[in-house]
Amino acid sequence: MTVAIIRFGGSNCDRDAEAALEHLGIDAEIVWHEDGLPDDTTGIVLPGGFSYGDYLRAGAMAAHSPIMAEVREAAADGVPVLGICNGAQIGCESGLTEGAFTTNESARFQCESVYLRVERDDTPWTAAYEEGDVIEVPIAHAEGRYEVDDDRLEELEADDRILFRYCDADGEVREGVNPNGSKHNVAGVLGERETVAVLMPHPERVTLPDVGGTDGQGVLTGFERAVDSA
């Protein structure tokens, strides 16, 4: 398979994603957004960074790039799409997933390691874990607070579309371990198809054994599982 990592003006985690995927034996190619998706694309990463300087709203301008129409079409056809940090913001802004990511409750940029509880283990992105597992993954964002109206959040939870929640080292989900004020400690959600996911933490930064750990490997190997199950 070939995963297209879309580079927008201001993306800065595209090479991190490429290195992490290649380490896992997954072919990856960085694609400039103006060039469109390659014909052989079988997976898509919307990487982290500060696309267009986060002007207007984080991810809002990149969401209107013509390539995102191709991404939405590919996602509807079952091509796995993963949005990470700024890519999660782009994913929400472009309608790939519900809700929005907005300014942290602290009103500060936060860069730290956090614990995530795996809410489901039957999606491509979480099948490497067990439900209830706790993984440690870094965050680096100023606009990572997940917001969605209460009724829609109830629907997302009823439909089991919450992938990860912020928790403590023992897996307890509580207010004091929520780094940005996200509703119900939500750190990652699914789109209408389980092959589409966005999350604010950076699994690619905990994939290379010599650089930060390996807790995020299971998320990225979701590309292979999504293709195999298609």
C-alpha cells in the first residue's frame, strides 16, 4: 500500500509521519496539496503542524484546499484517512468527522506526554490494543480542546465513535488529567466510516523505538488493517 501524507503550507510533522510509517514497513509519500492525490493512494495522513499559520481557525484554510474534496471522496470509498493534531483540525473543518478543535482551556500552547485510554479495540486504528488499555502519547497544540454540541456528543458515544479519552496512568478518566478541556476527555474520534479517524495526540512521535517509545505504533499499523479488511 502507499500512504499519501498531504503537505500544506505550514505542515511540519509530515516527515515524522513518513519516517514512522516507513519504519513499520508501510510505503509513504509526502504529497504537496496542489498536486492532488497520486493514483496509487491506498491511505491518507493529514499531518500535524500549523497549516497557513492557523489563520482564521486552525485547519480552516487547509480544509478548503481542492485536494480535500479528493480526500473526502477517497474516504467515502473506504480509503483509510488519519488526521493527527493539525490534521485532526483539518478533518473536522472539512466534515470528515464531527465537532471542532478549539483553543485550550489554559489558553496556552501545551507540549507534554499524556495518557490515553483505548475506548474500542475493534477498529483498524485500535485493533492492536485491548479496550481499556492505557498508552502514553505526546501532545503539542494550542487548539486541542474538542468541542461538539451535547446532543451530537451523545450520538457519537451511542454510536461508539469515540476512539481515545484522556486519562491517568491507571486508566481513570477524570477532569484533572484532561490537558485541554476537551468535552468528556475526548482525544480521538471516528468519522462515519471506521476507516476515518482524527486524534489530537501524536502517535507518530512514539513509533520509533529510539525516539520516545512505541505506544503509537498500533495506531499507524491501522492503515494495513483497514486495507486488509476493505
